[in-house]
Amino acid sequence: MTMGSTSSDQQQKQLLSKIATNHGHGEDSSYFDGWKAYDNNPFHPIQNPNGVIQMGLAENQLGFDLIEDWMRRNPQASICTAEGVKEFKDTAIFQDYHGLLAFRQAVAKFMGKVRGVTFDANRIVMGGGSTGANEMLTFCLADPGDAFLIPSPYYPAFDRDLRWRTGVQLLPVVCESSNDFKITKDALEVAYQKAQEANINVKGVMITNPSNPLGTILDRETLQSIVSFINEKNIHLVCDEIYAATVFDEPKFISIAEIIEGDDTCNRDLIHIAYSLSKDMGFPGFRVGIVYSYNDEVVNCARKMSSFGLVSTQTQHMIASLLSDDMFVERFITENANRLAKRYKIITGELRKVGIGCLKSNAGLFCWMDLRKLLKEPTVEAEMELWRVIIHDVKLNVSAGSSFHCSEPGWFRVCFANMDDETMKVALKRIQNFAIRRKPFRSNLRLSFSARRMDEAIMSPCIMSPRSPLVSART
């Protein structure tokens, strides 16, 4: 870059706001670098068979045939068909930012069906996808400089979604592989006290359940301990439940809504849920984000803010019709779980054949793969070196654990629901060939993990990397 261009860049930057031009978006993360590698050389079975296969995007494409079949049988659900055009005018004109009543009722009913708890449609607030919903909650609950405790590993784009425009801090709560990455009240207390010592005002705890990237659910005892913690500290609890209907095996999902339903000691004003149809239904492009708060003031505040990220009324109209079909919803939830379970079984089984283990999980669109034995040394630098090999040589886009703020190098998130069966076969063959060729560096190093929670003891090498619509839905 020439001196002139550098000066020009600096002048241009001065014309824009500091918030817009800072590094808060997090685009320099390896998580997004993996997406760029895929974008620059995407795999295609015929046109580009040696391209990068996308295994870094947590997208659910396994149930599209079910939804497409429903659309063909219910053309009136769309205002862009002869059967639905009579609804065009009423849908196209201005709508109040509360959202269509039929939409809010259908979403509340769907949330209740998945969770076994009744939800109030009047507490449903719209956001632009879960990204918008989470930012909306952060904006409502905290001032710039305030902080949320967030158990790690956690979804990398939270650093963008929750921090960039709000000025809020995220303080990782270290969860270790020796304890299956479980959240403990002691770990929360340690993180809280460190924040106090640093004069950081902690406004709440942020959890994802089911977990991204772990694919595990939080059990009742853990959820109760978290509720106890936030009540003691009088701070908020934001529960991101975007993967609630992706649970494909026991134990069953337990929502924070169920936990507080029978707890008379809990201050419900502190409890808030972020949700979306991006993962459960495979609708990230529809940008259906939901805030559900038990706090009346938060509902009122969020509803005023929702005008910056409404769900289009056309989408609301279609979603309301789809989710009101009880028979379809029941079939979709069951079949979606069966298909996710099948994919999970295939990928973890094929990884085991070459000695690669994964944390045992039962939800989500990914598995948490353990490649610690393939690291030259237990450092983030060694993890990044292995990740670059997987991206550029193996041509698989998987996400390195360090981008999820994992405290232990060598873990990788691998997404398995965003491709067809044939592409999955190609990806697994690449993984297996790589594992067979590469020798473990740490065969004599004792690794700390629970055999009960691992698919199988790890003995070898492996795989992947990330992908990218940089301003996309939740991955």
C-alpha cells in the first residue's frame, strides 16, 4: 500500500463514525477467515470438485423437502400466489410493530410445543433474526462498559452481535473439558469476582441452551444453579434457545421457562429468552428473531426498538399459517430430529474409524471434534497451524475452538446439516484420508477428558474449518 493510499484511507475513516470503523465486528477472526476461504473456492461436485467444503456454517437444510411439500399443498399461505393474492393488500400496507397477532400466537404456540410450557403471545417481540433479538436484549439491559458473563466455548459472532453497537463487554466463564465443559456456579462466581476486582459492572449472564458449539443441553440442576446465582447477584439471565427443537436424542431439552415456572423464589423480571426459527425450521433467510421477556419494562422497551428490525409482514403471514398447522408441526419436529440423529451418527461413526473422537452430544447441527493429539504443542498457535492445513490442504471449512474462546486448544466445531448426502460422503473421505496420513504429535501426552462423554478415545488426526455470509444469520 502506498503512502498516498494510506493517507486516503485515514481521511475516509475520519469521515465515518468511530463505532462503524472500529474492529468490533470481529471480521478479523479465524472464524470468518474460514468463511472467506470457502467463498473464494466453494466446492461443487462437477464444476469445482477440489473446492473447499463448507462445514463451518450451522445451517439446517435437512427438512426443506417437508416444508416445500407443505407450501405446494397450502399455496394460500403466500400472498404471491393466485390462492393467496386476496391477502396481498392487507399484508403489504403498514403494520404496527407489535407484529401480526396470528404470527405472535403461532410462534408462542410453537415455542410451547417444543418446551412443554405455555407462552404468552403478548410477550413475543420481533427482531431481525436472533442477531437482532440478542442485540436488542443487550441494548435494553446494559449500558456501554457493562458486562455479561458468558460460559466458554461460545458462539464467535456473539462478539459482534452483543458488543459492536452496544459497547457492552463479554467476560468468558471458563468451562473445562475435564468436566465436559459444564457450567458450574463456582466458575460463575470466580468470573464475577474478577469483574468486581476490575471495577466492571456485571449486568447479567448469557447462556446458550442447547449449546453452540458443544451440541449439549443444560440439565435441570445446572439451570437451577444458574438461576440461583443470578438471583443472589440481582443480575439478568439471557437464555439463547435458538436450537431448542434440534434435540435428537436423550436427555430431553429443558427450557429456562420450565425451570422458573415452579420456582416461587425466582425474580422473573431477571429472565429473558432469545429465540429464532433459523435453526429449528431452517429459516435463517427469513430473519425471524424473537425476544421473550418476563419483565414488562423490557417487553415495552424491546417492542419500541423492534421497529429497527421487523420481520416482514409477508413472512409473518406465511409463518403464522405454517406453524398453525398442528399435524405438520408435529411431523416436522419428529422427522427433523430423526434426520439430525442419522447425520450425527454417520459423522461421528466415520470419525471413530480413524480414531477421532467427539464430545458426546444430542442437539444442534454440529459436533465438537477433539484433535488435541494432532497439535505439535498445546497452544493456540499450534491449533491455528493445524486449522490452516485443514482449510488449505484438506479443503474443509471447520471452525477452530479458539474462535469460540475455548480455553483448551485442539477442539473444532464441525457442521453436518448444511449439505446433501453426497457432499457429506466427500467431506468424510477427505477427513479419513487426512487422518490416515497424519501421525499424532501427542501420543504420549496424557489428555484430560471424560470417556463417558466422548464417543471414543482419540487416537489420531483430522479436519475442518469455517464459512461466510459475513453479515449473516447465526452460525
